[in-house]
Amino acid sequence: MASLPIEILLGIYLGLLVGVIPALASWALGFGFKYFTGVTLPGFAVAVLAIALAGVSGGLLALADESITQAPNAERIITAIVLVGMVSMYAHSKGDQMGATFPKRLSFQGLRDRTLSADVVERFGGRDEVRIRVVGEVADMEGYPPLSEPLRADIRGGEWTFPADLRIGELEAEMERRLKTEFDLGDVAVTIDEQGRATVVAAPPFSGLSKRVTDGRHAVSVDALLPTGLARNDEVTVLTTDAQVRGTVVSARSKGSETSVETPDDPELADDTEAPPAPVGAPTTDGGEGRLTIAVNRTDVQPLLRSESAKVVVEPRGTRREYELVSLLRRAGNRFRRLTVRDDGALDGTTLGEARVRETYGVAVVAVREQGGWRLAPRGETTIEAGEELYAVGPHDDLDAFEEAVA
């Protein structure tokens, strides 16, 4: 018979060896009961079952069995029994925790609808915000030319701030839009994890001015007195001696300034051409005399070409009330969703009043798309048919239940 320390070490080895299957079974029981029923199994009962699965008859009752306690290797067996019980109870506890937090309906859309971890939320200026940072290398998008190293470094070194109440799918879409705007990317795909770390796949800017001018418009360059802060896509009115022309800024640059509103990272530049590095933020003019290129209607081309110098007035775009409304709804815990009514669904062939949508599902139908177009604020007598589209607003979980029932 070996000494007591050796017997204990052998017991630990034996417990780890035979405790793998009981630990997995304990984890599965804890996870399954919590996930499907919401009930937590007693840890002691799980430990008894685990020790029985390990091949010890009666589970913990084996500790009172004289054939075990009086055996020559009793220390080894008892150590193994205790270790199996401890490992099984730990695995059961972890399975119970995972069952409580695991999504009930796991889908790609569900993953995109998750919010960021509370650990990355920071408070700025009285409101909660999150900072998204790019991790790893910025990958090239398949089918497009590769990004230049300076542009890749600018994207990787950037930092973006968003409201903390946006879900991951919304953050990805918003960051893609901002990357396209700030770097004039041809295309971009962003993936964000729960820790606010973004993975970016991007295509370089489209080269050529004509690709940035929409159909029916023409780009014309003029010398003008530029206001400070002018940016691409601003709506402006150009004042000449004989005309007033409205257009959209395509590019602008103040004289003596190294920063241009249009600083494309053009892969077709010659190797010996040195271009100033593109700023991380959207570039703007420094003001003063400069060169402006705007997209205008065909009839406005000649007045601009005849002008030797012009003045630029920036047009206000007005307040976007729809965005303010969406922001208010989000702060109140509500979301929008567009869905299509399915055949034989809860709404197929019924009116909104008969379906009692607000009372039954906790959401409101704010618009219905019929053959003649969208009907806003539909009344209770509005009949819903399969194939029609609805806009519903309400809490996220209620919208999920409503979509399952009717879409």
C-alpha cells in the first residue's frame, strides 16, 4: 500500500479520469432544465447522480459503504468520489448560468439585434455612448482593387462614437455609411462584436469624377469665394454676374490649403505623385478664394462657364424631424419593423379592429401598403390581406412575437 499523499494523488487522477462524462451530464442537465423550463436543479442531487454515473454504486452513499471505506485503497476511492462530486456541481452551476442567459431563439437576425456589452458604454455630455474601434487588418473586398496602405492605416486608426441604445446590426449599418462618407469608399462591410470591436472589409474609392456625378447632372468647376467648413454633398447656390445656380458640391479646395474636400485615394496615381494624407474626419474647406466643382443641371452649365469669379452661398437642409421622432421612440424602448402578412396568418383576411393588434400583441400598426400605395395611420376597419406590407412600432420583444404570428 502506498503512503497517504500518494494515495490522494492517485485519487485525484482517478477522479479526473472518470469524472469527465459525469461532468458533461451535469452541465447538460443544468443547461437543459434552465433553458427549457426555467427551473434550477438542486446541485446535491446532480452530484449524487454524477457519482453514480462514475461507477460508484449509490452515489454519495458509497461513502458509508464499509466495502469502500475499509478497502486497502479507501483513501484513493474517497478522494476520487469527492473530486467527481465537486467537478459535477461546478459543471452543473455553469450549465445553469448558460441556460439563463442563452438566447431562446438563436438566429442570424437575433445575433444582429443584440446590443453591446455594458462594459463598453461610456457617458459623454450627459448621454450614454459607445466607441467603436477597428481591430486587426482592414481586409480588401473581393472583386475590387486593393486598398492603399495610407488609407488602410487611416481606417484602422479611426474611432467612431454612436448612441449606446443602437443594436449591433444598426451599429454596423451606421458605421458602413460613415466610412463610405468619410473615406469615399467604393463599398464596405463591417462586423461588430459585443465588445465594440469592428472588423472591416473595404473597397477603395471609385476613381474618376464622372462616377460621382448622378445621371442628368453635369460637373462644372469655378473660381469662387468659399465659406469655411464647406464639405462634399453640401447644397449651395453659386452667384455669378448674370445668374444664380443651385448645385451639389463635388469637390472644393481653398487656395494655399493642403486639405481638399475631395482627397480620393486614387490607385491610378503615378508612383512619384505625392498626395497629402486623407484626414480621418470628413474634409472641409478652410475658407477664402479657391476652386469649387459642383454638379448642376444641364441648363446651368453655360452661366457658370462664362463666369470668371463667383460667390458661394450654402443652402440649409433643414431639420430632419423623422430622425428626431425615431430617436424619441428608441429612447422610450420602441422599434420600427416592416413585415409582410403571410397566408393563413393571424391577420390574413381580418381587420385591424377585429385582430385587436394593440391589445393582443402590444404593438401599433402605423402604415399599411395596399395596391394604391401606403395608407398611414390605418383605422380599425382596414382589412389586411396576405402579401400586404405593414409598418409596426413597439417594444422589441413584442415586435418579435407579432412577426412570428403574422409574417
